[in-house]
Amino acid sequence: MTASTFLFATGIENSYPTINGGRTRIDEMEKCGHYTLWKTDFDLLDEVGIRYLRYGPPIHTTWLGQERYD
């Protein structure tokens, strides 16, 4: 691999595990304040030179049920 083809990427933690036998969901993006600080988070990525980001939607709030999406 040459320097011109090297790519450094990172991702926003977006796990949504459940505990208590699936009765309680932990939203890691909410827990770390990303929903409030998302613009700052993206500005910081730009500041350190990260140009590629793995960023998934919060599926538990996006997929509301069969054939229902927000």
C-alpha cells in the first residue's frame, strides 16, 4: 500500500445494547451526549483531519416497526 492509497477512518460509537433480559436499552450516543454535541463532534473530526467516518443511524429510533420508519 502506498501513502497515496492509505485511508484512516474512525466511527461514532452507536451501539444500543439491551440489558435486563432485553427490557432496558442503553443508547450509547445519548449517554455520551452526542445528540446534543453532534456539531462539535463533527467539528473536532475536521480539526484532527479525519475525512472518513462510519456513522450509523440510531436504528431503535429510526425503525418503528414493520413498514414504519422515522
